[in-house]
Amino acid sequence: MKEGERMEHTFEKRKKVIYDLICDDLYVPMKLKEIAMLLQIPREQRNELKEVLEALEADGKIYVSKKGKYVKGQPQYLKGIFQANLRGFGFVLREDEEDVFIPEENINGAFQGDEVEFLITKSPEGRRKEGKIVRGVSHGTTKVIGLYEKSKSFGFVRPDNQRFLKDIYIPAGKEKGAMTGHKVVVELTSYGGENMKPEGKASNKQPCHLPEIFSAPTKPTVPKKTSATQPLIATNCRSILNLTLSKHSKYA
């Protein structure tokens, strides 16, 4: 047996031992440290035990209770709306309930405004509950406004709203004339994933550069008189680029 196969076999054997323990009628829900003590697993090997428990959790065979104890079966998922924070973490908002803090490592690719299913992982007394997003249910955001920037062989849009944590990737040839600094509207149909950016293409061939519309002026200005033949700035707004993303959605 090759080394890789041997390690995999050993890992699966450990999973079976731990799962059989948790399924035993005499088993009482325990934390990782308690399971390690019961099985007499040395402190330096507890990370290996944690990997086994996480694998069983990913398989849907066990879950972690609000008190941090491992229990057989699948938990009851809660639902809410994800709100991102520019520092990387986020919150799940629920009606008539306290917001749940979601650490960056537990966001699981959720996008600003998504309806998500999540678990409560910690309920510290006197502090905000913490959770882990399991999956997305639906996307609540359909459009994003931002600035287009061109790179060597592709482009991307930087959203104005900093709650959108990822830039939108625009492949070469799909920018349709957009240039660096153009304000664009993105119609979201693809939201990327945990390690993937949203992707899109420009649908308007006549880009415009309108920093005066979206940026506050540095000092008051007096508007000039306009004639019937002189277009107003407001009219120029109609030529804002529209971006339509590729039709591959994580939650489709």
C-alpha cells in the first residue's frame, strides 16, 4: 500500500472509531478536550482529533452544539440576511433577534445581502452570539455601482459600497470600451465563491466618465446656463455602463 493510501486508510479508520463513540447509547455530548481525555489522546495529537471531528461534521454525521459539544446527527439551521463588514467579518441579521457575529473564516463565500442558513457556534454569556454560515439560500443584491479599472489582460470593478468585499472580474474583450475611471453599474448574476471573484462583461458600447455626478465637489460651484442644444449632466447619467455577469451562480 502506498504512503498516501495508507494515510487515507488510517484517517478513515479514525473517523469510524470517533463516529462509533458518538453513536454509542452511553455517549454524553463532549467537547474536543473531553473526547481527547476519554480516548487518552496526547495533547500534541489533538489537532489530528480535531481534523477527524471536522471531517465528520462536513459529512453531516455530527455537529457542534451551542455549548461547543459534539453531537450525533444534523443540526437545525437558522436563516437570516448576511451583512458584510469591510474588515472581513460579517453579521447575520434576523427579525426580532440579536445579530449573530460571523468570523471571516466562517463566511463560506456569502455575499452582501444574501439570505443564508447558519449555525450558532458560540453563545458566550453577556456577549454577542457567534455563528458559521452553512450555505446560501438566495441573493438579495442584484446591482452594484463601482469604478472600472483596466489591467494588462483584464479589468475589474471596485464597488463603491465597501460592504461588497470582492472586486468584480472583467475578462479581456468583455469590457466593451470601458476605460479606467468609468463609473459602471453591475447587474449581478454570478457571485463568485469563497476563493473566486464575481465575473462579468460590459453591455454598453458607449462608456462615460462621470466623476462629477458621484463625487462631492471640493468647493461650491455655480451652475452654468444651458441651452436646448447643450446636454445637462443629468442626461449624461443615462450612458452609465451596464455590466451583465456570466450566468454561473454559486447558489443556482
